[in-house]
Amino acid sequence: MPESWRDLMPKNEIVKSPSIMEELAYRDMWGGRTPEERIASYLNYMYERLVLMKELLANDGSIYVHLDYRMVHYVKLMMDEIFGRENFRNEIVWHYGRFSRRSKGEFPCMHDTILFYSKSKDNIFNALFTEAKSKDRFEKGYHVVVDQGVRKLLIYDREKFEKVRKKIDLSKYVEVVYTDKNPSEVVEPDVWNIPFINPMAEERLNFPTQKPEKLLERIILASSNEGDIVADFFCGSGTLAAVAEKLGRRWVCCDMSKYAIHVTRKRLLDIAKSKALGIKVEDESKRPIYGKPCRPFYLVTIANYMTDKMYNHADVINLILNLYGAARMKQVFKYLHGLREKEKEIIHVGHANFPVTPAEIHEAIKEFKETPFYKDGWTLVILGWDWAPDTFERARDLWEMQDVKLKLLHIPPVEKLEEVMKKYKIDLSKVANFEYAFDEEIRKHLRFIEPGYVWLEVKEDGLKVEIEIKDFWVRLPHGYEELEAEIRERIKNAKSDKEKQKYFLPLINYWAVDWNYDGNVFKHDFVSFDKKPGEGKVSVKASHTYDRPGSYRVVVKITDIFGGETSKELIVNVG
């Protein structure tokens, strides 16, 4: 809980860390009323994606699938079918040892399984070596081995051997071999003793499924070479991206959780402060800092694939209209989808797989103004799943220029929709056909909230520009209206910027500035973020000095503690 919120509602779950973030980051998405149905749902989900992963995999590539005892036997059969039994390489046991209470009738669980397959017999494999348990017997510089009854003398330190050579009867050995290989190292076996991340370790991000960097380091070194591309399609906290970056590999990471992507982005931007990899050290506490910034990377939103279950775009629109308490339009319009007569509102629902853009809103306004509803003073409501940068500010400009009553609202997240529909056993097809109407008990869990608000102060001095966040707000989830009202009242009555910041800064988890936005790719020229959500320690100011006078397009992006994003576009004139 942020200290500045502690005296407001001390028992309020919304400000406990990390409970609300864990809830947002890691939801159970497998449908089904029984364990068997949920297992079937999971396996179907995995099968489709494993087939795609095989297509993407290079001919000399490998795939590692991490599972626990609940699913490994099911997935092993699927992997045999998809990749071929002949391409099975290892069942790796990740033994992590931990404190365990005495259990009745069973052994304590101390390992997970990693299935290692290749696409072909020509897969890249770099043998890894580990220190031999009895390395003390090799310190004399030579070693006697018996290979199929033949005695051999292996000499790997000529200097040490020459000192004792006169004492050794070489005639006893069939072969004397000089080698550079250090026999104090042996090939890494298929049981990996890698502990969980220490609760106090700097590496720990408090992400529920975070894996140790040592685990990913071993996988990446074994099955790829420097400059290769590696991928994690369930990236979670971004361990693969961070390890690949430090080992000189290129990487692709994906996740359906917006929060997971946010955590990964922050981790990469802070990578210079993390520990280096790819080098051996005798004492892990003395492992050097990596010390390099992350190479530039793209952050791309592809689509909201969870809405694939909703059959088609028309069904998605009907679902949202039903949830919002609206009816379908009787007339056919391109951009106007529904209406609420009592509230005098006409509704446009944005596409589930694409962000709402200013151009889309402009077209909706244009069509709305041609209807009698506009003349009668009705309000145009835009419901969006996601929003293009600066959409809210531009929409307000359109509102003012065209004398239109306009309201923009976020649609509840798909994950939350699925959770509530599963809890209340709601039939999606009935909802889409208006055979079922959401009641108030359900609607209170699925609020349509207003977009985030940000007030920026811009100062221009010659070629230098400074941006300061003066205020920021996002709506809190349902059930925290009193807390929200109290905090906003305190911000309103604050006597200084410092006092105001105590209340709004805990809502900002990350913000960035692109000082010369090209309209396509947002560049993180300036970045500030909290290590832990809710700390309120982000910087409120960002400054930049341009090389030459001119007019520049600046975009500010703020990610709040709930994973939502608010952006604002500015035009600055310098020189």
C-alpha cells in the first residue's frame, strides 16, 4: 500500500501489493466445469500453438517445454505426435530443492520437467560442462583412465607432469595422451540442480511464474549460437528476453497479459544493473554487473486473440451492447451500432482486435450528425477495447469543433469478462443474440470506465524542452468509489505539487517520452518507472535538448498500475 493512501482505507485490497497485480497478471483462463474439461481445454490450446511453433522453428532449432507433474505425461504424447518421437532429445529434470513440510503418503515435490525436442536430427547442440564432484584428484596434472581394459595416461598439465615424470613408469600404460581438456569438468547431465530465485535476490520481480536466469542461460547456451533468434511465446516476466540479450542472441517474446509485457519492458530497460551471464565465477556474490543498455526493440500489439471465441465481430458488438445495457440499432449504419433510449445515447463499439483511432471516431461523428438523434441532442458513446495514442485528446478536439456530445469509455478487459461469465455460467451465444440480459449484480463487476487523465506542463527554453506531470488519474475498479472520491478530493485541496504527487504518483508504474515521434514507432527516449507497483517513486520531470530549431511532435505514454496505457501528443517549437 502506498504510504500516502494508508490512512484513507487501510483495509482496502486495491492498495495491497502485490495482490491486485498478481490477480491482473495471472488469471486461470482454462474453461470447463470439471477438472477433466479444464485439462482438455488446456491441451487443445497447447496443441494448436505447438503446431505453429514447429512451423516457426528453424531446421536446426530446438524447443524446450516446461511442465510440472500434472501435465507432463499428456503433453509428452502431443510432442511425440507433432515433432516426432525420433526428435525427442531429453526429459530434463529441473531439481530446485526447497523447504518442505512432512507429507503423508507421498514424497515432497522437488522438481519440474522440461521436454527437449528438436525439429530435425541436425539440431544445434553445444555440450555444457560442469565441475566434477571429485576434482581434487585431478590437481596433480595427470589422470589414469581405463578404456575397455586399456590403461591410458592423460596429461593435461605438462608443467606439473614434468616435475613428477621420473617417478612414473610409463611402460605400464598402453597410451600416453596429452590433452587440453580439463578432466575436472564433466558434461552436464539431464538433472539440473538450479534453486528457485531467492526472495531477497535483485533478480526477483515478484512475478508468479518467474524462472531463474540460470535456467534459461543453460537452455540458450546449449541450443543456440551468438546472433541466433530465440523465442518465448509465454514470456511472463521476460526472463528469456533478458538472458538472450546478455548472451548476444536476438529474441522474440509474446504474452497475452498486458501486465506481463509491461514487466518485461521494464526489466529490459533496467538490464544494465543486472548480473552478467555467460561467464564462470567461483563466488556468485562476486558476479559482475552486466553494465550495458538493452539494444532497441519493438513493442507491438498484434491482436486480442481471446475474442476469437466470440465467433465474429457482430457477436462481439452484440455482447458489448448487451453488457452496456443498450439495444441494437433498427436501421443499418456502418459506425452506429446501438442505442440507450432512456439515457439518449447512440453507441459505437470498437473492433476487438484493433485500437480505436481518431479517424474512426471522426467517421462515427460524421455518420451520427446525419441522424435525427444528433439534432435531438443525443450523446455519441465510443466504447473501445484499446486506443491509439492521443485518441482522447483528439476526440475532445473533434467534440468541440463539431458541437457533438461525446463520451469515450473503456470496455472491461476480456479476461474479466470471461471470468464473470464463467462464474455466473452465462451462455455466450444467448448473450450475443439478446436472449439473455445482464442484471445489475453482474454489471457491477464489469464497469465501463473513462479513459485516464493526464495534465502535463511544458516549458520551452531555447533548444531545451521540459515536461512535468502535474496530475494523473485512472478510474479504480468497482467497489473503490469511496476511496477514489477521497483521493481526488485530497488532490484537489492539495496546497503544493509535492502534496498532490503523494496521491497520484502511486498510480503511475511507468512513463516514457518520444521526443520526435514519427507516427509509426514509439521510441523510449526517456523512461522512468517504479521497481514495485505503487511505490510512487517515478520522476515527474523529463527534459531534452534538441540539436536544431524546429517544430517537433512529442508523445508521452503512461502505464498505470493496472496495466492500462494513457498517451498524450504535444507539438513543441524550439529555437
